[in-house]
Amino acid sequence: MSERSEEKERFYSRLSRIPGIRPMPSIGDWILLQVSKPSDLARKVNRRLEPGVMSVPRHVPGAVRIHVADPKRNEELLQTIRELVA
């Protein structure tokens, strides 16, 4: 297993422990998350971190999409999501 896929599994597992967030089966370096207010969450995350960190896919209602990055950036994103959905 590559470092990238190991990091994706670790990140996916950590995201699944956040109440109100449900990771969905995802392809490549992206993870889809089922959330209650996708546009609101994406706007807040992108404002706090940087534009484009989280996007709202048009073809998946009630979901946001995030890119799997390096462990440091993933932890920063994880913490931000945790704070915003609390």
C-alpha cells in the first residue's frame, strides 16, 4: 500500500469519528463527505483555510469534497471541520 493510500485511510477514519460527518466511498485523492449544510460548511472552511480546500459537487446532493493532502494539512482540515460542525 502506498503512503498516499495509507494517509487517505487514516484521514477517512478520523473524519468518520466527527459527529455530523459521514465519509462516503471515494475515488482517487478525494473524499466525499455527507453533511447537513454543504454550501455553508464549504464557505466557512474555505474562508478559514484557503479557497478551494472544500468544494460542493453538483452531482452529489448533501455532500462536500475534500482533497487528501499531506498529514499536516489533513490534520489542519480535520480540526477546522471538527470546530465548524460542533
